[in-house]
Amino acid sequence: MKKVMMGNHALSYGAKLARSQVIAAYPITPQTQVVELLSEMCSDGTLDAKFINVESEHSAMAACIGASVAGARAFTATSSQGLALMHEMLHWAAGGRHPIVMGNINRSMAPGWSIWTDQNDSLSERDTGWMQYYCASNQEVLDTVIQAFKVSERLMIPGMVILDAFALSHTYEVVDVPDQALVDKYLPPFKPEIRLTPSDPRAFGGLTGSEHYFELRYKLQKYMEKAPALIEETGREFEKIFGRNLGLVDAYRCDDADFVFVTSGTAGFTARVVVDEFRKSGLKAGNLRIKVFRPFPFAKVREVLKKVKKAAVVDRNCSYGAHGIFYQEVKSALYGEAGMPPVFGYIAGLGGRDITTDSFKEVAAHALAKDKADEEIVWIGVKK
Amino acid sequence: MVEIRFHGRGGQGTVVASKILADAIAKEGNWVQAYPEFGVERRGSPVVAFIRIDDKQIYDKSRIYTPDSVVVVDPTLVEAIDITEGLKLGGTIIINSDRRPEDFPFHGKFNVRTINATEIAVKNKLGSLAAPIVNTAIAGAVIKVLGLTKLESLAAAIREGISIKPEDNVKAAEEAYARA
């Protein structure tokens, strides 16, 4: 059934169709409508889940961890400062191997106080052991929540479904809401091997000495390494049922491209418009939108970019003292392989500054005029 | 691709109008994006909302800077701000007003149309006399003037999307459609 809905409600519908059993959340702009709708669904009985009101995001994640340990499918959503407050519990969720799925609305970190989008909130949680999916449309938000539960529960690793503040969270788009029976076919109930239950008492998260801790982390990484293939496999399976593919990347007109933008989030859709314009004027352009950031799709990025003459990464984030974060990952994916293209790095759109088709044209004009990428960051649309 | 900008004041239902229009447009199989100005809304202060419509999937996720049409829900905004900013030359401006199109300074440069949505809202007892809710009447005029959807699609969207006095709101939309 097609419905016009905001990105926040696409998260709520995803959590509902996935038959989330426990939802614990604390409201924060621009995430509020996600939990408003879920609490309505819980109270009117359209969703058979326990909704837990908590006093902070730290507690929201703690409650989700408790629920997950007990064998329930747990969901939460937050943004920016809220995600930062959860930080300790994010390590706990991933380290304890609790397959919680969370929505995060990308909102810039304060100060200056901001409610507008950039990716530094979620990218600051890069090393917590969570999978990260960056979405470009409300349809992708809803679909990805369902897929993320499937992938997370297979690997026992939590997943974060990420969308831009306002550009998706508050923007209404046409979303095809999948049939519940088909979602049930795709996503079986969560049945962990081990759970917290009085009939089979066990301790979780106890003191772990140096004779065991190292192996726990080794296993987390080993399971994370299985995720790329599993995301592709579950994406194809999703396509068979629902007609929409959910892969690691969205490579648009890259096959014969000379020049490729590397993007993420909603900017990764706007870039397509510019690619089409360039193609009409004879420039063989493409756009590689990175959908999954953790695990980083190193092999896929290499496969797409090896045939290209130049790549320009546009980051909506900054690792201060280094560079754009996607830029660093893309470069490391190509390092050491012969015949790889030069990679240019750009930063745009921090604090919700719009990334327009003109922004991409400025990026292309800069990259196409040079043989070698600048050592320094190239800032797009900054007032110097 | 058609891009429309709405000007209203917080509390008048401007954002709801854009959502109802998006629902009506989607019913006819078109793709649509509707969004409020990215920020915080306050009752009485100017608010802006946008709609992008196409017959294929819309990939441009940037904001709208050069709309094809502008809809003015609150006529006092015409003096307060430049409602023609970025509007394409010859673009249409639909204003909720009891005045004639030629009474507006930008008449001629743009295609100005007026609809007395306030009168229609008051007649159908939508909102209060002091603060009538004009959004459904405006929507009725907009789909007629810009040829966006059939009246039945808008009526269905109002019935689904507005829980307070849906039938009176449908009547207001129908009357505005007939008069626009």
C-alpha cells in the first residue's frame, strides 16, 4: 500500500512491521515523531510491544539491552546529543552481542546549538561495533529497518539505520508500505540461542580477564566480516519479495564512467541529478552512494572505482585534524592496488547547509581541472 | 517537475495543506516530496512549506529555490516579506485575499490569482472567526489553478488526513475549487 509519510514515520512503520517487542526511547528533535507514532501504536494495540518511557537516552539503550538479553526484539531511535549520551551503552550493546536496531537522525553536534543535519553524531560512534546504514529516501529507511533486524539477529551485532535531519526526517515522500504477511515471511521471529531466563540461569557481561576478552573482540570482528556478504544476500532476498534491492552500495551509471562522485545519505540522491546532466553533455559521470558504512564495503568500493579515471568523495562530516571520514575510508580501500584512480576529498553541508546540484558541479569543476588531488581539504560552500 | 512554495503563519495549517496536497497527488500515481522549512515553528510567525511533484521518482533532495508557483495562505505576508523571491518569471501566485489580482504590485510580471479562502472557511465554520483554518479551501483553489489533481482525489485525501470536521473541510475545498 502506498502512503505519503515523513522519514520519521518510515522508521516507526519499519519497527512496527518488524514486530518489535520492546521499544524504549527518549524524545529529541528531530527524532520525536518516530517515538510519538510508536507509542500511539503500542497504546491502541496496532503494535503488540512494550513501550518503556525512560529518563534519558542512556537508559533507553540500557532498557533495549535488557530486553534483548531476555530474547525480545528491541528498537529505539535518537539523534545527536542523545546518541552521544548513549555512547557507553552502544559499546555494551555491541560487545554483549545484542542485535538491537536503532534509528538515528543525523543532527549536528553542539555547540553551536543546532538541530540540522550532518553525520558527525553517528560517525563519532564508528568504533562501537554497530553496523551503520545511511539512507537516501523514506522508502529505504522503512525497508532497511526490516533488513537490519534480519542481518543483526543472524550475526548478533546491533544495527543503526541513519537518515538526514529534515531532508528525510520531516520530508513527506511516497512510501510503499509492505504487506505484514510478506514481512513475516522475510523476517522470522527473533530466537537467540542463549537468553536470560530463570529456567536456564546464566551470567551476562561479567568480569572478563585477559585470557578471554581478546577472543570476544576477535569474534565480534569476525562476525562483522561476514556482514557484507549477508547484507548483499538479504538484500537480494528482499528484492525477490518486495522488488527493491538493498545492497552495500548504490552504484549509479558507474560501469563506463570516467568520473565518479562518492556520496552518502540524501546528498547521494541529489548527485544522481547532476550525473544525468553531465551524461547529456557528454561527460561520462557516475555516482557511488555508500549505503553501509560499517562494515565498510572495501571490496565493493574497489571493484567500482578501479575502472574509473577520477573519484570525488563528498563528505558531510569532518574528522578534525584529519579529513572527511568517508574520504579516508575510500582511500584506504584503494591503497596498495595497482591502477587505482586519484581520489579527491570535499567537505560540504555541515550543520544542515544545503548540498545542491550546484555543490556537485563545483566539486566536479575542481576535480576535473586537476591531475592530482590536493593534500588539504576542499570546502564546498564555506564562507571563509 | 513542478515546484511550489507556500507562505503562511504558524497555526494556520500551511504545513498540513502541503501534506494534504501531497496525499492527493500521490493518489494519482505521481511522485511527490513535501516538507516544511527546516527549523522551528512558532504560532503567528511566518512559515514556509514546499512541494516537488514529478511523474517519476524524485532524486533531488536539495531545497527549492526557484519555484514555479507560490501560494500565499496569509495575505498580510505580501507586505511583510518578498513572497516572489526566486519565483520563475511568469510563475503563478495564488493569494488568499478578497482583493483583485491587479491590486497586487507584482501583477503582470507574474500570473496572480486570488481566492477568498478566509470567507469560505468562515462560512463552513472552520476554525474560529478570529483565526479561520483556510488550508483546505486553499488546497481546493491550488489544484484547480495549477491543474494538479482531480477534486475527488483531494476530497479523499482530506477525509483520510483531517480528523476534525472532515466533511466541512471537503465542502470548503469544493467551493474554492468552483470559485478559483
